[in-house]
Amino acid sequence: MPQSVLERAQRELLDWNGSGASVMEQSHRGKRFIEMAAQAEADLRTLLAIPADYAVLFLQGGATQQFAQIPMNLAGEGGSADYVDSGHWSAKAISEAAPYVRVNVAASGRADDYRRLPSRDSWQLDPQAAYVHYTPNETIHGVEFREIPDVGAVPLVADMSSNILSGPLDVSRFGLIYAGAQKNIGPSGLLVMIIRRDLLQRATRPMARIFRLAEHAAHDSMLNTPNTWGWYLAGLTFQWLLAQGGLAAMGQRNHAKAALLYEAIDGSGGYYRNPVDPSARSRMNVPFTLHDGALDAMFVRESETAGLLALKGHKALGGMRASLYNAVPLEAVLALTEFMQDFSRRHG
Amino acid sequence: MPQSVLERAQRELLDWNGSGASVMEQSHRGKRFIEMAAQAEADLRTLLAIPADYAVLFLQGGATQQFAQIPMNLAGEGGSADYVDSGHWSAKAISEAAPYVRVNVAASGRADDYRRLPSRDSWQLDPQAAYVHYTPNETIHGVEFREIPDVGAVPLVADMSSNILSGPLDVSRFGLIYAGAQKNIGPSGLLVMIIRRDLLQRATRPMARIFRLAEHAAHDSMLNTPNTWGWYLAGLTFQWLLAQGGLAAMGQRNHAKAALLYEAIDGSGGYYRNPVDPSARSRMNVPFTLHDGALDAMFVRESETAGLLALKGHKALGGMRASLYNAVPLEAVLALTEFMQDFSRRHG
């Protein structure tokens, strides 16, 4: 999270908004909290220019719960949905959806070890599908779709946990966008969803109210006690993003950060390697390996000592991974690339 | 939350545990976080003397989600469960369970406007029920069970959101205890569950892994990214409770706090009234009315100006409600009773 957001949260922790108490101790039904929550939604709507026919929800349970809740709500019993398998997280979305919907894997990068994205013209879409699900950015495999795929009249559903708010986005191209907050929005335990309102009416199967997206929308995400702290920090982050110049400015900054790091990798003469096809490289998550895996542990240790980003790769893939989320300043990426050059000289 | 817990969270917000970053920015798979999480569980086990054959889970979605998830996990398709209806929250538990289990309302206080609890010998229990569900403390109606009901061999399931950790408890009498954190544990967005391990094996119907309690237990509540901030604050609260002398000491203190307030109400000559049968009065939530409802708004306004507890009653019931959770010191209850006496003199 941005340093200035954390500093403000620290200042306000014992006395928020003149209430004499912490934001965590406010009733979510109180005037102060409701105003804050509404402002957070308004700021997110401004940032993403969200059209009026979309609802914005602040939920719990993370993206993983939505892997199940989305088919429960968007597909009728016996219905089917198209999924694009582009890495670890889309594969999870598929396996969690399977109890609720007939999954058609319309395309997969698995045969390529997820190093490239299946091109749009290879997707086997079903015009009768309840929706098309894809993962615009794969956190672990470090692949990212540059363009929003055209899927015709079928609603496009996107898990944007790791790249939401990283640059401008045309929300009107989507039926549903969802994102766990813990990458680009705020703390864990909060999920943000942007859903075209007509899709809220699709849920037909029996289920508890708490799983019905329409109920959450009808109650302004206060059907049950929300994650008040997470919502508050998300609001502060939205304000910070607006103050930074909005998503156009963030997009430029993120582009520059990623370019710096990929250049350092590609210019290392093979000392560092990123396995991803250049056309599919993520701007948020950059996995890379050292030419000699025996140096991995030393690289992690020395980089930690140098106060750099957490760099150890995900256990599913090994190697290193740099995550360049919005809160990471350009200076931190510069420090990383300088460390990488220095490390390669010292352990050449 | 206790003042000292909030002050510590404030101090550590930017640099937790020597990490140079906030606890919210730690990987939940990192060594520091895992150690903290394990310590929080160990401290809760100490506080409640939780037997080894019970798992402790830190989940998301609040008690409301568990209203659905518990029948999904504990009852087979077509199975039935017994529910005791003692107020607003048990009624909610019943309606959210209905899509997943045949609900037998074994007893209800509805005919008495929930002012007393149905006595155990009036409960119509089914020995074939998957479980018996009850709500030991009703936040809105202010009724609380003094004794743990004997339900034989059928697992007893309790929503303790509003009275967990308020005093000593014999966990071995329960099959499953669950509690939203936002009353006596920490911030909203976290749910604590204590479940006898054999019950984890009951889930037979098709569902996503994210809804399976056994999966959460097998992954130490890190099947997906947990609410890291909530878990951390819960851990600090457990430490605070241990330092206060544990649950025996908390029980005495809570007893004294409640006695003070009920005495002020009962001794007001009818100026204030609590509608609940004395044998069922809650130690945590004390609803009361003024002899003249036209004074309500003034009472709320003046008490707020005096810096007292949030006193406005829940919209479902009106009137006033004082919540005497663990973090409320005796002094705050004294200040409230003095204010009440003063108010009744001035507006007699």
C-alpha cells in the first residue's frame, strides 16, 4: 500500500474522522461510516469511469470465493460457461466453478507452460455460454492480456485481482470485474466487484441470501457487517490514485517500471531470464530465474538485506518474482535493477 | 477493541515485528506471519482450554455466511437440523440455512416477543438431527443462555458472535462454535470457528473447496489469502485477555458491569425499563426504553455529547441498547449509569 495511505491510517487509527474512536469501532450503519463508504465507491467510479448501469460491491471472501459464487449467480443449473486457462489462477477458477457450471475450457496456455497467451482466434467459444471467464493478469506465471478480448454478446467476466487500477480500463466491455483487494487496492479480506446490473437478476438456483450478488447490491454491500477497515483503506487508496493523476498516470508509471525491469533482465546476457513471450509479459508480476539456480538462495538473502522488494518466487514456480503493484515506486525498481547488475558482477 | 491493543496496532502499523513493513503487507505464507498466526491460535486455545480434538479456523464472510456454510458442511442433502429460535439472529440463521437443510424449529421465543428463553424441557429435539443450532446471546433482543443446553449425542452448534470470550466456557460441550470477530475479538471481516475435528468429515454434497471447512482446516486457514489484519488484531486481543487474567477475570468483570447497569434500570422507578425476563438477561447487550419514547432522541444526543457508549437501539427494536463487550471498562458503565440518573432528574 502507498506509504502516505499507511501513514494516514496510522494517524487516524485511534480517532477517525472526529469520532473519538477507530474506524474499526464505527457501526457500519452509522452516518460517518456510510458517508465514507459512499465516497470510496464514488472515487472508484471516477477512477474507472464506471457507467451508471454497473453496481460496485465491497465483499468478503476473496477472489477464490467468487470462483464459486460467480457461476452460482450467473449460470442456471445445468448451464455452461467458457473459461480461458492462462495460468495458475485461471486453473483455480475453473476447478472451483466445476461444482456449479459445466466448464468449457475455450483455450489454454498449458501446453506452452503458460509462457504465452492463447490468441483470441484460437478460442472455442460457445455462443450459448452463460459467460466467458478469463484472468487478465496471471500473478504467478507473469502473463498479461494487453487487449480486452471481444467475445460478442456473451458477458465477459474478469478476475483482475492483480492488475485492477494499474491503468485505464474500458469497464463497458465487461459484464463483471472482480478483484481481491490485497494487490492494488488495500488489505486482504476485501473484494471489489463491478457488475452490470442486468446480470444481478440471473441467479435462479436455491441459495442463501448471503451468496446472492443481487442481495449485496440491494443492501449497498451491507447485507452483513462488511470489512470496515478494508473498505476504509480502499477509499484512502482511491483518493491517493486520484491525487497521483488517476489511472492514465498510473498506467504510464507502471509501463516505465516494467520496461526498466524487463530491460535489466533481457540486457543481462542470459544471467537473468524471464520465460514469458514478450507480447504477453505482465506489467505487474515479473518472474525471472538466475542462470544458475544454486545462486537463488543467496540472491534472496542479499536482496532482503538490501531492503528490496520481496523477491522469492511462488512455490508453484520457484525462481524469483518481482511484483510491481501501484504502490511500488519507480525508485524501488531502479534499486532492484542496480542490485541485479551488482549481484551479477559479484557472482559472475 | 481494548485501547492498549489499538495503541499497539498504531505503533506497529508502518513497521511490524522488525519487518520494515506493515503487517498488512506481509505475505501470509511468510515465516513472520505464520508464526504470528500460530501464536494467536495457541493463545486462543489457552484462553478457552480448547481440547486437542478441536480445530480452530480463522475465516472470512462473518457469521452470516456460516449460517449457510454450516448446514452445507454438517448436513447431508435431504438431512435435517434442529434450531432454537431465540431472537433476531437465530431467526436469520434459520432462514439462511433453509436452502441447505430441512430446518426443525425445536423451540421459539417468538410468541413472547423474545423476552424470555424457551426452557430446555420444552425443546422438541430430533435424535436424528444433523446438529442442534442455537444462539447463546442475542445481540438485539438482549437475551442470553446462562447454561449450555444438554442435547445428548447430537452435536451442539453455537453462534457466539456476541458473547465469545466474555467468560469461561466448556468447549467440549460443543460440536462447533463460531463467532464474527467484531464484538469481542477484533475488527469486522474475520470469523473464528472452533470445530470438533470429526465433524470436518461430514461434508458430502458437491461444493467448491472454498466452502469446505475440512479444506480450511487442512490448510491452517490459508486455503486462500486470509484477513491478515484481522488475524493480527485478534492475536493482540487474545494477548490482552491473557494479561487481564484470562476468561475467569473477564467473566467477573462482565458480571459486575451488567449488574451495575441492570440495577440502574430496575432502580429507576420505571423511568428506564428492560423488557427481558431477569433469568435470561444478557451480560453483553442491554436493551432499554425510556418511560416516554419522546425523550429518546434527546437521550441519544446528550449521551453522545457526554462521550458515552453508542446507545441508539437497533432499528429492529428501537429504544436504547448498551453493549458491554470485553473492551468496555467498568468506568464506562459507571459513567453511563450516572448519566442515566442525571438525565432522569433533569427530565423527570
